[in-house]
Amino acid sequence: MVLPLVHTTHYNPEYFPEPSKFLPDRFLDSYEPKVDRYAWRPFERGPRTCMGQELAMEDMRVVLLFTVRWFDFEPIITNKAEKPRASFSDWDTKIGDMAFQVTKFTAAPRGPVPMKVRLRGR
């Protein structure tokens, strides 16, 4: 069985400076240095691209827009590590076990992702 691990490019310093740091701002348009748009590959590219990718992305944008307009989200983080448990990332010192995915057919969260959700403005 051959399993291409495309998400390993997400830890390549050539594409993501300081790949082991938790820097979600790196995906903002204003962030420097720019991340190549083909470096982050949640759907894959080329001849094996997902046929429903465009529809899925549009649907996701609409749902996210309406959700974030009405609600505030705050993650409940209970198990931050004192020092990084993995050599390739310090994310677990910021967000605990949520930093580590489980690889099945696709990557998935290791467990539940608890959140506090409030109506915006309350």
C-alpha cells in the first residue's frame, strides 16, 4: 500500500518559514513572506483534484460567513504541554492535543474540540 503524505509539505521551511511555530496569521494576505497558494493542499491539485472542490469551498465560505457573523467562538484548552512533545512543532504548548491529528483516510482531530459559543454582542 502506498500512502502519499502530502501534508508533510506543510512542515517544509522552504514553503512555510518556521514551520514548527503556531502562526495562523501566515495565511493572511498581509503576512510576509507570502505562502505559495499551492503549498497548502487540503484538497490536492492536478489530475487527481477533488471534483467537488469549488462547490465545497463556496459552501464553506457561505456557512462560515453566516456563522461568524452571529457567534463568537472560544476554544476550551485544558491540556497544554509545558514543552513541545514533538520535534517538528510547538503547537501542543498552545492548543494541547488538538495540535495532533489522526491520519485515517483523511486527517481528523484526535478527539473532541470543545468550544464556548456565544451569540455575538452578549
